[in-house]
Amino acid sequence: MALPAYELEESFLEKDAHTEGEYFAWEDRSPHRWEFLPIQIPGDSGERLGIIRAMGGGTAAHSAIAANLITSFNNELRRQAPGNCRAYGSDLKAHCPDGRNTYPDVTVVCGPLQFYRDRRDIILNPVLVAEVLSPSTAQDDEGSKRRSYQTITSLRSYLLMAADEVRAEIYTREEGSEWRYELWKEPNSLVALPTLGIALPLLDLYIHVDLLPQ
């Protein structure tokens, strides 16, 4: 007798580690989004092993800030470098060289997309990644996820947007692979993105956003 779908899911996810191939097979048949977090245990097949973790949905504020980012990026990028760079939403995965596969809230790619393992749903070459912070994800976004993104050789900027106040933080890669940190909190600030040659008014990124209570 076949097991119910939820029991199959629990049985699969109870394993301590999965190969990346198992992760992609799991995602391909799941209606939900999952990320792959690498662990330092080699698999018998030589494939990297990792944990498969569910990715939850976001709040209205989270979604609105991400949408404002995509709109602002694409409007400015069309003016600065028509056809060369564009922003994508959270349905597009990114692969990090340290083995993490995850869904950034926003990515910007310049030039042709480069795909990982010939899959059209996961890219290798973002120049900018943006995450909207929430109470449940802020520690990861500012810590281990940031370090994973910074292993992407094409990445030049990592942008963090607060959902409980008007605030933007950015890590910018400089020569020698050093990262410079900047913070904007003044409402009339311009969020400077020199690697893309643009600057975005901070308040534009919070249009129609009901900020989360602190």
C-alpha cells in the first residue's frame, strides 16, 4: 500500500543528508520551494551532501519591498545600460560555489545568464543579490547566507533591506576581494550602487509598504 504524500515527505526529509542530485529531484516534484545547505561530509558518489530546508513565504511588507526593488532596478538599468542588465525575482535560484542553492529575493544579472548543471532555473552569475530582512531570516541573511553569496565570483554587491524600518545596508566587493559596508537610514538618502552605475532613492524602495512592527 502506498504511503500518503505527507509521510513520504517526512520520510525523505528525516535523512541527515542528501546529495545535490536528490535535492534537485525533490524540488522538481515539490510544489514548494526548498534550499540546499551544504555540509562537510563527502558522499559515496563523490557528490556534495547537504540539508534540504523549506523556504517559507513572506509578509506583505517583504513582498512589497522586493517588488519595489525590481521595479527601481529595471527602470534605472534600462536608462543606464539598455538591454545589458536586468533584475529578477525570487523564483530564480542562485548557486553558490560553497554548495548552497537558494532563492534570493532579488538578483541582478548583466549579460547572458549562466546556468548551473544545465538547469534553466538556477544561475551562476548574479552581479547583485538583495534580501529583505524578516525576524525569522535576518540572522541567516546577515551571516551564513551572506558568506555563501560572497563566494560567487561575479557578485559585486549584496544588498539588505529592512522590513521594520526604512533602512538599507550594502556590502560591496572592492579590489583584492575586500568587502566595504555601507548603511543608509535617512529618508532622503540615495542608495549608491557604483558597481551598476546607479543610485536609488531610499524612499522609492518603501512606496506602499506597511512596515512590520518593531
